[in-house]
Amino acid sequence: MNSDQIEKLLRKPPRLAIPRGLRERLEADIQLPTERRSEPVRDHAPSFLKRWLPALSVALWLLACVVILGVQSHTLSNLRQANDALRTAVTEMQQVAPASAEPELTRLRADAEEVRRLRAEMARATAQLDQLKAIRAENERLSEQLKSAHASASLAPEQDFFAKADNVKCINNLKQVGLGARMWANDHNEALPTSFDQMQNELPNKSVLFCPAGEATVQYEIVSPGAPETDPQVVYAYCRRHNKVVLCDGSVQSLGKTSKLVVRPDGKTVLGR
């Protein structure tokens, strides 16, 4: 065999001979997993209540919210209506109050003014009553002096007795004049009258304006007409017969040897030395 034939032989693959029973042996050596029967799956479906309970809970919650919102809306509506009614009532009262309050306020002011006036009248009446009590006590004292003077008249000269009686009566007349002038001043801005004619209604009778020693012909003299009642040092009236004066405070004093009537720069007469 030449080289070409040898080379062809070498290039040609040999035929393989498959042994008998190879397939059966191979299949016998291969172990395949056996099939398992699947058990039937049971369907455990939940009950109707368990399935719808979450939905029912949400629905009930929403319903409760709606009810609460409705109640609140109704309450707010009622409050708004009540607030509007109150505002309307306040507006009407403000419109009606000024018209009806003005006459009532005027009446209350008039009543208050009347109460103040009555209180002032009561205070003046009380002061006058106290003055009357003091004058009454002074009259009783003077009466006792007259009685004692009358009891000793048999021992004293008759002329001296009548002089003492006139002196006492003159003091009483001056006190009556001072009281009447002060009563008149209470209704005339605390100023005493400028003449006896102005105070006729405040005097018990006209005889108190005359000195008893002058037999109803010598009238007392006003030396400080229109003097203020609040100045007790001012001399209001003067008796020349007995040399006695009545001051603005209603007291009666005798002018001694060292005292006299002095006119101040304002024209009012006072006691001086």
C-alpha cells in the first residue's frame, strides 16, 4: 500500500460497534423521580360577617361623623340665629333708650336737687330751733332776774328797778332782732337784711324793734346793713339808750368804757378800743 492509501485510511474514521444491551443497561442505571399525587386543596372561605365587618366598621364610623357634623351644624345655626336676635334687640334698645332715658334723667336730677334743697332747709330749721331753745333759756334766765329784781324792789329805789327791767327787756329785744336777721339771711345768701322792713315776717312783733326805755319811740339802729352772717365780729344793730349791740352771730354785748364802735375799711362796724 502506498502512502496515499495509508493516509486515506487514517483519515477515514473507524466504525463503532454498539454492544448489545447498552441501551437497556443505561436506562436501568438512570433513576428518575417518581411522580407524587397532589392532594386536593380544600377551599376554606371566610363567613359573610368576617368578610364585611371591616367595611361595616368604616361605614358606621363615617355615619357617626356625618351625624356629629349635622348636630354641630344645627347647633351653630341656632347660635347664629340667637346672636342675630340679640344684636337686633341691642340695636333697638340703643335706639329707644336715649329717647326714653332723657326725661327720666331730667326727673332724677330734679329729684336730687329737691332732696339737696330739703336737706339744706332741714339743717337751717335745726339751727334755728337750737337758737330758739337758747333764746328761750335766756328769756327764762332774764325772767328769773326780773323776779329777783321785783322781790328786791322794796329795798331798792323804784327808778333803779324799772331801769333794770328795761335793760333786761332791751337785751331780749336785741336777741330777737339778731335771730330774725339770721333767719332772713338763711334764705338770702347768708347776708343780713339792710332794713327792718325786710325782716318783718321773721319777728314776733314790731315792738322788739324799739328800746323799752324810749316808750316805743326810739328804734334800734342798723350799723352794718347787709353784713355777712359768717362774720361774727361785725356789729349788726345798736341801742343808744343802753349802749348795747347785737353781733352777726346773734349775741348781745354791752359797750364798756374801753370799747367803742369802729368802722372797718369795708364799711362794716366792729367792736374796737
